[in-house]
Amino acid sequence: MSFTYQAGTPFAGDGLKDVTTTIKDGSYTAIIGHTGSGKSTLLQHLNALLKPTAGTVTIGDRVITNETNNKNLKPIRREVGMVFQFAENQLFEQTVAKDIAFGPTNFGVPAEEAEKQAAAMVALVGLPPEVLEQSPFDLSGGQMRRVAIAGVLAMKPSVLVLDEPTAGLDPAGRAEMMTMFNRLHQEQGLTIVLVTHQMDDVADYADHVLVMDQGRLVKEGTPREIFQDADWLADHQLGLPKTAAMARRLTAQGFRFDPLPLTTAQLADQLLPQIGGPAHD
Amino acid sequence: MTKLLLGRYLPGDSWVHKLDPRTKLMASFYYIGIIFLANNWQTYLLMFMATMVMVAASKIKLGFFLRGVRPMIWLILFTVMLQVFFTKGGATYWSWGWLAITQYGLTNGAFIFMRFVLIIFVSTLLTLTTQPLSLADAVESLLKPLRVLHVPVTELALVLQIALRFVPTLMDQTTKIMNAQRARGVDFGSGNLFQQMKAVVPLLIPLFVDSFGIAEDLATAMDARGYQGGDGRTKYRVLQYHRKDIVAGMIMAGLTIALIFLKA
Amino acid sequence: MTAAIEIENLNYRYPDAKRPALHDVSLTIAQGEWVAIIGHNGSGKSTLAKNINGLLAPESGRVTVAGMPLNEANVWKIREKVGIVFQNPDNQFVGATVQDDVAFGLENRAVPRPEMLTRVHDALVQVNMLEFATREPARLSGGQKQRVAIAGIIAQRPDIIILDEATSMLDPAGRSEVLALIEQLQARSAMTVVSITHDVDEAASADRVVLLNDGEIVEQGTPAALFTHGEELLSLGLDVPYPERLKAALRRRGAKMPDGYLDQEGLVKYLWTLHSTM
């Protein structure tokens, strides 16, 4: 499956200009760019919440253009699950189970079956089964967000689009959340599209990166290719992941790294022989 | 919603824009009042000319005013029809059973039509040239005497001001929640009435929850910044009458006198 | 040095809560000091902030701010001395425009209008937002809104400014914008700063870091002293500064690393000496 995206949307401010790219089935793609660079607009095209003013978006074998009828969009919405920023704001049902079942029932799954599935979804996002019968509004913020994510996963999408999924969480919550998405990616084979400001997450998890600026796709490539050029990133108001930043400082001092390390482990592995290896005493 | 509350203000620096909002508010009400004094061709012509002069003074295109008439057009036509068919007197041009079109009916219909259009033009002029916030200030200032009767005017004005300030925030939130629920398979604005009402629940509940959250945060922030109720506060924004406002008052007085002379 | 804030044996419990949100917290913050209070979500950080200016009333214990004991009679005087910047940039913006919002606190304190005009102007200059004075909040970025909130506090000329996770909802640009501003203000006016955060980089700019867990102070000290307890911070749901993470990774690979805290530059230098003596 692939997404092809070619749009020239001239709406003010947040618009997109002539974006062409393909998101491969089974990939973990990160979209980065400063606030207002068009990331969110691009995201909303991925499940046809917005339709391109010009050009086409191909999702699976469905082609969406400006003329596409609104009635035919439902299968796409099911295929591409969307987790919005502060997703906990979308909860509304009396119980967690019902809220998780809401999406599937909209796509025609019988209510009983959908609520039965909710138990599996709750486990998938790492919540205890007791929460099923609780009101979502009695849970903590982090738990509420997990319920919202379970509600999206319940539609059994093959692509999961995440818009700043860790915003407002503390470091432990953030790490748990990112590990969970990675597990879904590895175990369930979900294609993941992640929009984030956290360059460390991009370095740790993504295999493909799209860089947006002023509504244009200005660069794409592997994280290593993207983070190679720190000055270019700074020009687009983007930073480096912490490991790459440290490697840069070390390189300036005289150390040599090849390829550019992206994780702490990679950096430590490359550093060790350069500082005399393990101590022998 | 935005169109109704905020989208209407057109920034500008015309003579009308610069009038004190209290003047504009009072003058609009007064003007709408004296429109009812008009009762013949001369007086309606006078009011029509006066309205056009005001519109011209605002430097806003006539189209914006006509757009104000559009949503009311059916109500206007209905009222005009009632007048045309049910007013008796003068020559009869057409009749069918108890329905008749008479000379008086047609004139009255025309007058009513005129009255509607003028009232809409004047209220549109007020909202197009005055920021909602300034209007709130004007209301507060004009209602101040009611404080004697223990009406909490300053509190009400603050409530109004905060409500206006949060309209865009809530609009934004509405769009976000709608998108989230559409992504979960909700179709807003399709299906029968029952289905449409059902689709609104997943939008309204999160919106309520969110509004309560905002209200709580806001109350805490206001508390922390020393808000202790309406009295004993000073005001940063103050309204001041200028020479223009006196001129506007004179114009209204002049119009009234002319109306009284010309009316039947 | 006089104490700006003195907290003695403070206990607080939310209505209907089983566990206390704060348990026997004692803390003294000196005038002009910058203290970071860190802890994971739900550790009681924000509850502590709200107890300092009487937004919440303690179950037991004493709070003294600028020499005044916190009680019914003093609470408004104390709020004049303590400004809080809250987490959500939108939900604390009361005024319809930037200048109206900055003036809000002054209106509440019945500051005469001529003085109000100069104070609002000066505060906006200090946070570099003067050109936005008549803007509506909907047309500002998160970082700009937080700067307006800070201006509203500066205008009241408080002794203490509390940042209650003020940067947690901002993007990286907004975050550094706000942090730089606070650093500037503190250097200029020797204001006492209490920043409540789970961002280690924010904590690193403080003079002292207080670590809170489950409503109790677990540890406190200079950032350098605290950051050497890397494993403990991680187990309490917090991050560690990057150099500590790299040191731990190298140590696991058998390299010898110093115990003391090193910032990035320090670590680079240390590694280079190892490289040179190879």
C-alpha cells in the first residue's frame, strides 16, 4: 500500500504547496517542522478530513481528489486511524468500554461485539481491565489518552497517524507511550505516521522522515540523512536529537564518528574504542 | 457563530468607526425609534437619505449591508404580503374572496419594507463599525445607573467580555473535536434528523467538559491575580466622548425635527 | 539572606482523596533564589504552588511569604507578592487583548489609570511584546501568550514568580523563548523564581532543585549534585540530562567515568583527555 500525495492547496497560512511523497506500507514515518509549517494540514489529508484543492491523495487503492464525494470516505477513515493532539478531549461516553466501541459501531460492527473487543484494546494500550466499566472522566490524564488511543485502535486501522501523542506527559509517561507505539508497529505491523517536535523520538523510532516548512516538503530521507546537516535544520527552525547534538560537539573536539550515531548506545559503542576501551583495572 | 458574533466587525478609521461606542449604541436605538415616526413618502425618503449618508460615512461597501438583509428576507416578504393583502382602502386593483390588493395596501407594504431595510442597515452599521468588546464597554457604561438597584453591572460586563474572548478558543476546540469524531466514523450533517441529533452528542459532551476545564483554570488564574469581585477596581479601558459625538447627537436632533415637520 | 518563602510541615489532602497530596513538606526559599521543583505528573508539585499563595488552604502546617503568615487576612496581600504563570497558555488569558490582559491584575488592585498605563507599557517592553499590545489572544502563539502572562505578573511588581509547568504545553521554540525571558528577568531584577517542571533542562538553570515524589520531598541540592543520581531520577519517572545518560552507557561498557556531574562541555573535555592519553 502506498500514499501518493500531490497537492497544491492555496488556502491561507497553513496551506500546502505541491507536496509529493509516498508513505510505504509498514513504515514508521516521522513528519517534522516548526509550528505552522503545514504538518497538521498534511496530516488531515491522510484520512480525507481535508481534500486536496489540486492534485491527488492515494490511500491504498482509493484516489482522493477535490471532486471526491464525501460519502465514499468512510472506508478510508477506518483504514487510517487518527490520534489527535490531546486525544483525551474526544472522550464522551459513560464508560470506557462504550467509548472504545464507538468507532467500530460507526463502521457497522454490532455494539455487543465492539464492547467485547474493547477489553482486548484496553490490554493493548496497557490499562488494567477494571477501567472498562469506569467513566473515562474518572481516570488520570495519561490514562484518558490511552483510552482515546484504544478507541482508535479498535477500528483495526492499518495505518496509525499520531499528532504529538506525548504532549503534556511527563518523561516516564512519554517513554511508555512511545514504547507502546513501537510495539504496535513491530508486533501488529501497523504503519505509523508520527508528527512530533521531539527529535529524540524521531531518531529512536522512525525509519523515514519528512521535513515540512512553509507548506512545502523541503526534505525527506532516513533519520541519519536528515540529522547529518545540523545547520540546514537550524535554518528551518529545527534542532538535533540529543545524541546527534552530542556527537557534533565531540566531532568539533576531534572525535570521529561514521555513521552518525543516533542513539545513546550507538554513540557509546563508537566512543569506547576512541577513549581507550574498557578499563582494565 | 463566528459570522454572527465576530466576523461582522470590519476594522476601519472612518468617521463612524471613530465615534464613541456609547454614542453609536444610543444613536442606533434612537434612530430605530424615530423610523417609526415616518408615515409618508417624504419622511421615508428623508430617513432613506439619512441612512445612505451614514453608510457612506462608514466607507463600507453597500454589499455588506445587503448581506445583512438576506437572512431576514423571508420574514420581511411575509410581513409585506400581510400588509399588501389585508390593508383596505383606496382604489382596489385586484380581489379574490377576502383577499384584495388595494392602493393603501401597496403603500403600506412599501413602507413596511422600507422600515425593515432601514432598521437592518442601521444595526448592521453598528456591528460593522464597532468591536464587540467596545460594545460590551458601552453597555456597561450605559447600564451603570442600574448599580443603584444592585444590578451587578460590572460583573455582567466582565462575563460578557470573557465570553467574547473565548469564542475563538471554543470554535477552535469545536473543529478539533469534530475532526476527531469524524475520524472515528461520525458523519456530521447527514442522515435523518434523529441521526443528526445523535451525531451531536459526541461533539457536545467533550465541548462541555472542555468548557468546564477552561472555566476552572480561568477562575484559578483570576483568583491568583487578585480578582475579588466587581467593586473597587479601576479600569484600563476608558470611554471618552469627543466633539464628533456631539455632532452625531445634533444630527439626530435635527433629523427628529425634520421628521416631525414632514410627517402627516 | 531573608527568606522569600518559608513552608513548615505542610500537609494537604484533596477532598475525597485517600492519600495526602502533600505530606509534611518543609522548604525555605531565599530572596532572589531560583528553585526548581521537579517530580512526575501527580507528585504534588502544582499542589505545592497553589498552597504558597492560598489558592488551596493547607490541612496543617505553616506557610510564610515575604515575612507574612498565610491566612485569611493576608491572602490578598500575599497574592500581590506572588505571581503565578500557569500551564495552559489559553486558559489564563483573561483580557480581550494583550494590553487588557496585562492590565487585569492592576485593575483588580485599583491602581490609578495613569500609573496603570505606564506599568502596562513597561511590562510589555520587558517581555518584548509591545508591538502586539492590541492583538487578540487567538492571534498569538503559545510562547507569546506565556510572555503576556509574565508581563501581567511583572506589571504587578511581585517579589516571587512561580512557573507552574509554564513551558510544558509549548513547542521547543516557545519553551526556549520563555526560559530565556525568565533567565533575563531574574538576572536583572533578582526576583525569586520557583519553577515547577519535569523538564530537566529547565531545572538545570536553577540554583537549587527540589525533588518531589508522592507528596514528599525526596531530595534537594544543586542541579549538579542531584543529576548524579541518574538511576533514582529515572525510577521516579523523570529524565536525566544527556551527559549523565551517556556516562551511564559508557560505564556499562566498562569505561571508567567520574562520579561528579558534568555538563555537556565538561563531558566532552573529559572524554578528550581520555582520548589524548590513549
